[in-house]
Amino acid sequence: MADQLNRDAKDLQRQKEAAVDAAFKNPDNTIIPVDLEDEMKKSFIDYAMSVISDRALPDVRDGLKPVHRRILYSMYTQGFTPDKPYRKCATTVGDVLGRFHPHGDAAVYDSLVRMAQDFSMRAMLVDGHGNFGSRDGDAPAAYRYTEARLSRISIEMMSDINKNTVDFKPNFDEHEMEPIVLPSRFPNLLVNGSTGIAVGMATSIPPHNMGEMIDGVTLLTDKPDASVADVMAVIKGPDFPTGGVIMGMSGIREAYRTGKGRIVVRARTEIEPMRN
């Protein structure tokens, strides 16, 4: 029996070797010899671009990552608008998974929750009803308990989406179309900021005051060659939703001038004496 097994194993090995040899000689090039260094470069760049565009970094046009864009568009198409009653978050999570984002439900719900937290977003894109966590690190309730609908500012991001203002692409199973970007009427990337870590690059953009950003956009529209000093005359600096105090202006000025800067934020402390 042992001898027979050994013979079978050797026969199988010879068959595999013959198949490999035949593949190299195959005119159809079933196996294509490539330089390892060149293939590593190409594959890494392809993977990096996929992570950047499909997952990790926001689009500068609407300031959203794909998962956030899909959540907002799903809620919009389902009619979860500010003038309608709140709807279970489980409904939104399920619709996003089934139509646009075939990944884990935790990733979708965590993204939805963040857009409903007033301590995470300068301008909340989702109007939540229920326990959506706290700035102390408390976790939100499960999506079967919480409810949500679009906030009023989110409607401005959807404005005229049905009037060929943006391009659409097929969803993952090509059964329907989804927007490549939302036709946002305000610079959401700078208003709400964004943080993302991709392959080979990362971004961390702080949030800003909505009124100041609109004034800044108006300034640059009327005067495209405006200096950093001109811009900082109307945009004083980042505006964090938790109300922290920014220490110094040099980091802000450097960030606005070069795109890279370091901002130090100090927390506010209020001491309440105990009666006893």
C-alpha cells in the first residue's frame, strides 16, 4: 500500500511539472514570465490607487469617502429627508450593504454614527435620534435601536443631483447607478474636515467655520490670486466642534501656505468645587 501511494505521489508530481512546462511553451501564454521588480511596482501602485480612490481618502469635490457618500445617497433615495419621520438605522445599513457597499455592517454603521455626532462633525450630515455615543468614548447603541434621517445641510449636498450635475457609475453588481460625487453646494471637505490613511499617503484636514469658508470661497472666486494673508483675513483658522483652543497662528499659516502644518489644540477645563 505504501509503495502504491509513493508511486501515485510521484506520478502526480510529474503531471504538475509537465503542466508547468506545457504552460511556458503554450503560445497562448497561460503563464507569462515577468520581472519581479517591475511587477511589484505595478501591483503596488494599482493597489495603492484602489485604496485611495475606493476607500481611504475623501474626494476633494464633496469631501466624502465612498462609504459616507453611499450612506447619504441611500437615505436620500429612500426619502429619509428632514421633513419626514426618523427611520431605523438598521434600514439604512441594510440598504447600503445591499445596493452600494458590500462590506461589513459595522463599517457602515460606524460611518453613519460619526456623521450624526456633534462632537465629530462641524456640520452634522445626519440627524440622529437615540444614543449615538459621547465624546467620552461611550459606544452608540446598536442600529436596531437608533434612528436617523438626513440633516438639512445634507440636502444642500444633494441639490440638483437629478439634473445631470454629476456623473454616475454602475454599482458593484451593475444593477443600478450611484453618483461618483455629490453636487455639494458648500466646501464640505474644509467645513467638516477629514482624516484618512491610505497606502503611501495620508491626510488630516481640520474642520472650519461654515460662514468663514463661504466668505473664503467668495473671496477666491472674485480674486483668484489672493494671498494667504488675504485668505486668513476672512478664514481665521480651523474651528473644532469640541471648542478646543488653538495655540498660536504659525502652524495655521504654514498649513494654508504649503498644505502641511502642525496645529496644537488645548482643551478647556472648568473646575466645579464640591459643596462638601
